[in-house]
Amino acid sequence: MEAGELRHRLVIEAPEYTRNNDGEAVITWTPIHTVWGKITPIGGQEKLLAESLKSALTHNILLRRVNCLAANMRIRFGCRIFEIVEIKDDPTFAVSQLLKVSEVLPEVNNGECNQQ
């Protein structure tokens, strides 16, 4: 992995669970790390295989290893949000991670994204 490949500034967000006044569970997302990564859309053949497995994989994200990364976290790139489906660690040198992710639609207010 070359440093020039990692050109997307990504924010890793962790969920925080609270309750509102009605006792309903509310999830808020807290930024925990900002990293450089590479976002790649899944190609046609990979997408076909993903759909046959009933998965909603849309992109791969390559980044330098983040020790505290977990599948319940998400990645934000500007207004775009990616839910982590799978984390694959580099088995040889343990310096990178490949994330299989699914892009979700952000909340939009008056034509602008809500970055919480």
C-alpha cells in the first residue's frame, strides 16, 4: 500500500446509545478517529456475488490498521455514510485493513446533509 493511494479523508464514528424523554433508544454517532483511506466501488462481478449472498455491499475501503475498529462503527466521508459489514486485517504485516461496507443514505435537511 502506497501513501498516495490513501486520498480520502475518512471519519470513523462509534455509536452512543441513550434514551430520550419518552424512554426510546436513541443512537448518536461520535467521531473517534480521522484517517486517510481509499474508497473503491465494488466491481460488477463482485456486486453480482454480493447480491447472490443477500448482502448489500457497495464499496471496499482500504486504510492503515486501526486497533479499536469494530463492526458496529461506521465511516463518514463528507456527507456519505458507510456501514461496516466486514473487517479483514492484512494477514502478512498487519499494517492495513480492508473494510467491506454498505453505503447508506444520509439525513438531508433543505438540500444539505446532516453531519450530526
